[in-house]
Amino acid sequence: MRFKDQVKNEFELLQDEICTGLEKLDGKANFHQDSWDREGGGGGRTRIIQDGDLLEKGGVNFSAVEGVLPESITNALGVDNNEFFASGVSIVLHPHSPHVPIIHMNVRYFELNDGTYWFGGGIDLTPHFIVDDLAKDFHESLKTTCDAHDLAFYDEFKVWADNYFFNQHRNETRGVGGIFYDRLNEEKSSLTKESLLEFSLSLGRTFCPAYEKQTVYRNSTVTPEEKRWQLMRRGRYVEFNLVYDRGTKFGLETAGRIESILMSLPNDASWIYNYAPTSKAEKETLEKLKKGINWLS
Amino acid sequence: MRFKDQVKNEFELLQDEICTGLEKLDGKANFHQDSWDREGGGGGRTRIIQDGDLLEKGGVNFSAVEGVLPESITNALGVDNNEFFASGVSIVLHPHSPHVPIIHMNVRYFELNDGTYWFGGGIDLTPHFIVDDLAKDFHESLKTTCDAHDLAFYDEFKVWADNYFFNQHRNETRGVGGIFYDRLNEEKSSLTKESLLEFSLSLGRTFCPAYEKQTVYRNSTVTPEEKRWQLMRRGRYVEFNLVYDRGTKFGLETAGRIESILMSLPNDASWIYNYAPTSKAEKETLEKLKKGINWLS
């Protein structure tokens, strides 16, 4: 089997596994699947869960596309060859409760037909209200997974996430970060191509158990003020995804399936002019939306 | 008086005039002003109206800034000189009712200290539900104003607006368009510098009477379905402003006053996965979000 077919198969299985896990965690709603084909080659399976017990809106996308890259993209990537294959699994979950964080994960593989390849990915957590112990749990899960593959990964990818998941115009991180990596291959790490695929899959399998720990306050009471704050934090999430997120920009520019790309946006979001935090919890959360915090300590 | 001081004074007066007009039209709320200074030179007056009878959230910004342009901007503009002055008035209004359109206007002047200058601006209407007669009224107002200055302006600037106020990734215009122009000076038009300022001010004075005509259905009953549709159309407005709008991008990249730049975003917006229109009015509106419609006929 060609390596790219193996990646495709493994990522499809990963999507299945995560959807099964999330349906169990939600306890009420099921995923609805839309399969789609890409004009230039390949396609995907977009799976959306809505109006669940835990999840208001969530998407788990799988795609495997191939074809010819437009010049704007080969220039941006700094590559010569333009025949590509790309596959990945992308997740964004928006829970009902402001006491449960938004979460995002993406693992992806990219190759050109001249043999160039790389893996990319990331997982980050966006609590509406930051709870230190839960942020610590999350980073511990990621570190454990990273350490099993390469002891250098966690520290390096944690800094990368702080820099990537950042609303520059607000001088604010999106949440408590996580890990982010791109263009990872055997030249840029201690791992072989096959081991990098294993790392991607391990990260994918960390997703459900790591998120389950974050849902401990799913049934806590919610005040109207907490709901209002959640909608504003979702507004910041929209800002990040539309202004900075590379995957979103790539999708919009290459005319991908819009509904799959923008499934990352919440059902509802708010912007309030010149809002100043009205509670200690809001204030403390804002103060922790900074780069460089060691959540493990 | 130097020309740039004249522009600044006239634009300040224009902001005053429009705010007075809008308070009268609203009938309940008043503008609140935040004055701000820019670190590199100049500043502005952001005026926000909220929770009015007609308007849910509206901003009328005036700014006059000067200083040194970063290289990224001089490169993007294709200019050598980097000492600049820029002044403008920017407006976005989000009404309560889905039966009243969102409206945007901007008039601006830019000069470099080597004598290079240009005017830019635009005004466009985003009805949640398109009403042909109201779109016609709006375009007639704009054509009347344009024709009084240069008979070529309306046709040229109408096409420019169709192309500019366009959500490429949705293949959808933002609304029924209007006019848009940029880098207008005596070389690119039949008008002198002074006459171009007059044109900008005429356009500014067209704003209130043109919008008043659009508010005829402000007290019509609103169904929950119409409200839901309004929130989704606002979502598209957010997409345009964060993904494409040049003024917003310029502001975010040059670290302008964020709350003034993002006052254009609505209080609330929604995204519903793969939404299909559920009424004739929704469907007909979508069908008219196309370039090249002659609203005057």
C-alpha cells in the first residue's frame, strides 16, 4: 500500500473512533455525515453533531484531496512541484455550557509527487473561564503523548501553539494553548515517516479522553452574565478563525467546501463595544490569556 | 489653511451632522463619544449609539492620523514616500429590525508629504430581506449625488462596489451594493482636489436622507424565523469584514484602536451549518445577492 493510502485509511479510522467517543461523551446527539467530492480530485466526510446534551455544535471533518496546487499556494509554501496529496482530520467543538471549554484538534499530512512530505497538527483548548487545574490536566495529557514519541516535542510545540493561537490585534491568546507543529518530517525530527504517522494517530487518540476531563462542570448552573461572556469569547474565536487561521484561509482561497471549513464557527457569537469584565472570573480569565504560561507547574 | 486641515475640519463637521441626523432618526438613543490618540500621531472620535428605538448598535467614527507608514504598507500601496496623513469618516449601523437594512459608509482622504494624494470612499446597503423598490431608492440617491459631480461616477463606482462588497467564498454580494471608489484624484477624474472634497462631503450628506427611506418598515412585526435569518445575515457581514474589508485589515495590521475598528461587528451573529432557506423571502434575497444587477430599472 502506498504511504498516502495508509495515511488516508488511518485518518478515516481516526475520524470514526473520535466520533464514536464523542457520541458516547455527549450521551444524546449523533453525528450527521455529509460526503463531498472535490472538483480537482478527492473529497471528504464532514460530520456534524448538533443540539446534544453536552455539545451545541461540533464538527469532525475528514478529507483526502489531491490535484494541482495554484501558483499562489506553491509560492506561499516555497515549493516547486505542484502535484499534491493532502489528508487530515479537523475538529472543533462548541459546548452549550460556558463552564466547558471550546476545543480544536487537527492532524494532517501533505505530500508532493517529488517525495517532499510533511505532517502538521495541533490541539488547543479555549475555556470561556480558565480553571488552572483543568488547563494543567490538558497540558499533562499532551505532554504524556508527546513524550512517548520524542522528548523534545512538547516544549517546542507548546511555544509554537502560544504563538499560533494568538489574536494579535487583541494581544490575547485564544485560550490556554496546547501544541502546534507544522512541516514536520524525518529531517526536522528524530522520527521516521512511519513514526510521525504514529505520533499523529496517538495525538488523535488523546483527544477524547483529554476532552472528557474538561467536561466535569457540564451540568453546573449558568447565569445570564456567564452566558453573555461565553458569546463574547466565541466572538474572539470567530475573529481568530477568520483573520488568522491558516487552514481556514487556505480553504477560503482554494474554494474548498465552505460549510465544512466554517463548521468551526459557533451557532451564536457576540461583540459588545468596549466591554470591560464585570466579574472576578472574567477578569482572571483575561489576565491568563497570555503567551508563555507554564500550565504544568 | 493647509488642505489637510481643511479636510480634517470638514470631516469633523460631517461626523457631527450625521450623528445629529441619526439621533433624530432613532428618536431614543444618543451617541456616546470616545476620543483617542494614536501613538504615532493624530487620533479620532469614535461615536457609538446603542439600544435605540431604531438602532441596536451603530458607530460613526472620525479619525485624522499622521506619521510614518510601515514598509509593509508602503509596499502594498506601491509608494516611496512614507510620511502620511489620513482622515476619514466611517459608519456602520445595525438596526434592531430585520426589515431595516444594515448600512455602511466611508469617506476618506490620504496624502503623502511629497504631494501624492487620493480620495476613497463608498456606501453600501445590506438588507436582511431585499425589497426591490428600496434598493432602487438607495441607488437613485447615490446616482443623483454622483451625477451632480461627474456623470461617469455612478456607473463606474457601482461596478466597483459590486466587486468590492463581495464574499468570494460564498459567491455572494454583501447586499445590494452601492458605490465604491479608491485612489481618486485629479489625474483619475475630471475633478480638482477641492471638487473631490466637495464630492466626498456631498456623499456624506446623502447618507441620512438615503437611510431614512430604508427605515419605512422599522415597526413591522418580526417573526422568530425572520430574526434567525437576520442573525445569519449578520454572520455573513462579520465574514466580509474580517476576511476582506481593507479598512479592517489595515486597522488590525497597523494596531489601530481595536474597539473603533471592530465597532462594525453586530452585537449578535449566527452560523448554522448548511442552512437552506426556509421561506420565499429568504430564497428571493439569496437569489439577488449577485453582481451586475441594475437596481435602477
